[in-house]
Amino acid sequence: MTTIKFDLHTHHFRCGHADGNIEEYIQAGIEAGLTAIGISDHSPYFASEEDQPQPGIAMAKSDFENYISEVLRLKAKYEGKIDVLLGIESDFYPEHIDLYRSMYDKHPFDYIIGSVHQTRGISIFNRNRWKGVTQTKQIEEKAHYYDLIRQSAASGVFQILGHIDAMKGYFPAFSHIPANEAIDGTLQAIAGYNVAIEINTSGSTKECGGWYPSDAILERARFYGVPVTFGSDAHKPSRVGDEWELVQKRLKEIGFKEWVYYKQKQPIVVPIP
């Protein structure tokens, strides 16, 4: 049986913190034996008046059309060798979701990854946000983070939710903050909206180690019927498809029978053998 192998989360130089161009990631995908590779660089900050307010984090608004054109050109170039999918990783800001929706609706995206990268205006990766914070406040902050993820699922803009416990990246103790009720409520909502969560292997490159999300969350996701997909979150071509086989094996152990990738915003269901 032919293995359908996919990676929907990759970046490149436009975001300002990744190495290589799009074609190098596609070629790495071919070398890794991928059936499909999704290109999903960080969306511009559409709500900012500046063209590129944070050049080390996300692409410029003026480069958005170039990005889409390049992916579509390479999609045609590599047709028959690998399925190149047009995606993007979008920040989720509830107050700006209609603006972001209108920007994406103009283009033929195969999927959009919705990621919460900030809460209360502070990066989720900022270690300092936890200094001197009481456990009561920690629980409140974790619940707020998962409520934003729930809102992102409810928005209808995204097919995939990115790294849903990435707040642990540089604060491993995040995983032990007792907020299971908030997590379960969010997972139930995600299942109800039929949005997928990704198993993102870039967590292994951070202080927390392991993947996003944790096995404990994946077990709850399976219980609630949340669809799952795969993303390496590669910021260099050599990480494309990283640990794909290990993730597939772990999903099977947890009890998943299938996972999905997306074309034209429709799920392609792939059985887990």
C-alpha cells in the first residue's frame, strides 16, 4: 500500500526568522518522500498601518501577493512530483478576525492554520510573563489562552489550529498548571466545528521538548473526536517531515484510526495503518 505522507506547516525567509526559499522546502519534501507539502508562512499583520511592523516575525503586507504567486507557480512546476499546497499560518486576533477573513477569501488557499501567538498583547513564548505569577493567576492565564483557541475554532476562518499547547515552549511548567476543564471545553468545541489540530514536532526544538500538543491532550482530543493533522513547523528545509513516522506510530498507539490534510479547504482523510 502506498503511504500518503504530508507536512502542512513550513516557513521560509519571508517571515524573517526562517532559512531558505519555498522551492528548497519543496525539494526537501520530495527527498523526505512526501506526497504533499503545505507552504504556510506567517501572515502579515493586516491590522497594522505599517507594511511590516515586525520584520523578524511575519511577512510584509506588500509581499503577501508575491508569496501566493510564488507558491502557485511552484505548485504548477512540481505537479506530478509532489502536491504543493497553498497555506498560511495566521495569527488569531479576535478583534481583527473579519479583516483577516476578507484578506484570505480573495485567494485560493488550500488551508489556513490559525495560531494564537499572543495573549493580552504578550507573546506566548515570553518567559518573563510567568515571573512572580501566583498559581491562581497561572490558571486564569491558561484558561484565557484556551478560550482564545476555542474562539479561533469558532471563527470559521481556519481548517487547522496550530500548536495548541505551545505556551509550554519556553515554560515547561505550563503543562502542569491545572486547567483541564478549560482544555476539555476547548477540545469539545473544536470537535463541534470539525477543525483539525496539528501534531507539531517543533516542540522538540524548544525547552519543553516533545511535540505540541502533549500525549495527554491528544488522548483527550481522540476522546472528543477532534481531527488531527501533521506539521513539522520547519524553519529550515532539513526539518521538513521531521518525525512523521514517529507521530503516526504514536497516534495509532493512542487510538487514532486516521488523520487528515487539506486541499481546497476540504479534508483528505488518510487511514493510519
